[in-house]
Amino acid sequence: MEVKKRNYDLRELSKKHPNKWVALSSDHRNLIVVGDKLKDVVLKAKKKDAVFLKLLPSDSFYMPGTM
């Protein structure tokens, strides 16, 4: 199985909804639900192919590390 890597620009969403949980369509183009708690977003989304993530503030960044 080949995995295709794509970068999605989520800066506009981060500006509008900082520190919120969001449900996006599987193609990452459509916002389905926004909420403060993951549990609430999952219950409201009711889509099996939704992508869930927490948006960071637009002026911050995430850098994964190794141990």
C-alpha cells in the first residue's frame, strides 16, 4: 500500500479557531464541526471518514521529537 504525503495549509482555520478541536472532511477541504472537546466534535460529526485534529494558535508551531 502506497502512502501519499500531502501538506495542507491550516493557517486560516488556526486563526479562526485557535485551541479548538475540528472535524474535517477526508480530503481536508471542508470544515464539518468545531468544538472545545474532542468527544463533542466526534459526536456531532457523525461521519466515519472525518479527520479530527486540534488546531494550535496561528502564532505557534509543533515540532515532533524523538526520545
